Amino acid sequence: MSAETPADRRTSNRILGLVVAVVLALLVGAWLLVAAVSYQRSFSAEIPLVQRADFAQAAGTMEPWNRQYTTRALVMEQWQRGAALLADGDYNGAIAALDIAYRNDIGDEQLLALYHKAQDTQALATNRKAHLQHGHEGPGGTLTEQQIER
């Protein structure tokens, strides 16, 4: 049996170091690629909103230093929240959430359409009350407690 020389050990250590470095580079590259693909998928109009929000959240979590990714995660979170609030009939809450989303992602047609829908719902609901309230008014604009629209 031949004994391993110090030169052999140095060569083995260099090779091992190189292998570890290559593996680490591949892992980091794969991590960054998954984050980038997740970010891009969050823009796909063919994917349901919930999945788009999940993709944006994944990208933001994987690269918390990347402002584009974290902003997209915020936009999608608020967009999803606004859609849920509007579906529940809370148009004021929906407008507040969608306003945050749209200020951070101006130009998305789907987001803008939902934002306008929430605003239209609010306008219809509040204008209706105003018109009904005006119809209840007595002489000089007086109202009884029972005539107040809520």
C-alpha cells in the first residue's frame, strides 16, 4: 500500500472544494431561477388570482432583498384581499385594499377593472342611499329617526 502524500491530500482537497463550489453554484442558480419563474408566473392572466398570489409570495419569500418581487407579493396580496372583500359586499374595504395594490402596480388591466368595479359598487350603494334619504325628507328637510337610511 502506498501512503498518501501531502501533495495528494492537497489535490484531493482542491477537487473536493471545486465540487462543493460547483454544487453550491448550481443550487443558488436553481433557487434564483425558481424565484424568477415564480415572479413571471404571477403576471399570467390565464392563472387564477389565488395561484398568481402564491407565485408572487414565493418569489418575494425566496428573494426578500429583491424589491420587484416583494412589491409584487404586496400587490397580489392586496388584490386578492380586495377581491374577497368585494365578494363579501365590503366595497369600502375592497377599495382600500385595491388602492394599495394599484398604486404599486399601475397599468394592470385586470386589477384596474376590479378597482373600477369596487368604485362603481360603492357609488351605486351610496348614491342610492342619498336619493332615498332625500325622498324621505319632510318640510324644510326634516327627518324622523325612522326615516334615516342606513
